[in-house]
Amino acid sequence: MNFIYQIDTFILLAMEKIRSPFLNGIMTGFTWLGNWEVILAASIALGIFFWKKKKYNYLPAIFLAVAGGELIGKILKYVIARQRPEIISHLAETNGFSFPSGHSFMATCFYGFLIWVLSKEIKNELAKKTVIIFILFLILVIGFSRIYLGVHWPGDVLGGFVLGVAWVAVAIKLSSAIMRE
């Protein structure tokens, strides 16, 4: 664990050195895209869109990915109870524990779900690849913003990504099973 702590600390201290008012604003904007309220609102809007378009097969998946993800994230934070870093100043409001990063976990859950949907719905291969790369970039920058803002250890963000990918895969499989019944 000492080695991981050293890497986490090194990266956080490096983040502090590259901070600027301009980057602070950009990173705050990206972190906003991973806020629970934003993801919840986008999920509800997407659910309504699917309902109106009669794409009912996506409804269980978005519910499981987002609502299930939020529940799992909260449980993991409580069980693991890792403290947030205090070695650099926080540039964002926080509450609760640090692992996994809720922003990186939920961004991976929601935007990962979106990748799955769009990979099925977009027929043009170039457009599909472009959109997927853009969304992957967005997920990574949301996670990076949490490190930059000093509110998460890099390991928290990496853990959020890994757990998010795993949970989206489970949510998609479960929803496929539900829709077959």
C-alpha cells in the first residue's frame, strides 16, 4: 500500500503545480458533467426519449446502470471508508469518503451506457467511432478533473473507472435477461 500511496501523492503534487485559474474553470466544468444531479437529469431525459421512441429495451439498462451504480457506489464508499486526500487544497466541495470516486464511477456508468446504446444505434462506422472516442475522452477528463481539483486520490478515480465498466457490463446483461422474459 505504501507504493500506491507514493504514486497517488506524487500525482496529486504534480496536479498542484499545473493549476491555474483557467484550468480550474475548465476542470470545474468537466467535474460538473459527472455530478449526480446532472447524470440523474440526463438519465431521466434519456429514459423519456427512449419511452417516446418505443425503445423500451434500453429502459431497464439505464435504470440499472445509473440507479444501481449510485447505490453500489454509496455502499462501497461507506464500507471502504477511505479518507480524501489532504496533501493539496480542494478546489471543489466534497462530502463523504473517497473510494471509489463517485464522479468517475457514475460517469463511466452513465456515459458507458450511452456508448453501448450509440454503438447499436449509429450505423455509420466513422460517426460511431468518433462519438465513442469523444465519450471515452469525456469520461477520462471527468475522472482527471477530480484529481486535478484535489478531491480524490488517483487510485480512487482508477477504481471508479474499473468498477464502472464492470457495473455497466452487469447492468446490460441483467437488462437483456429482463427484456427476454
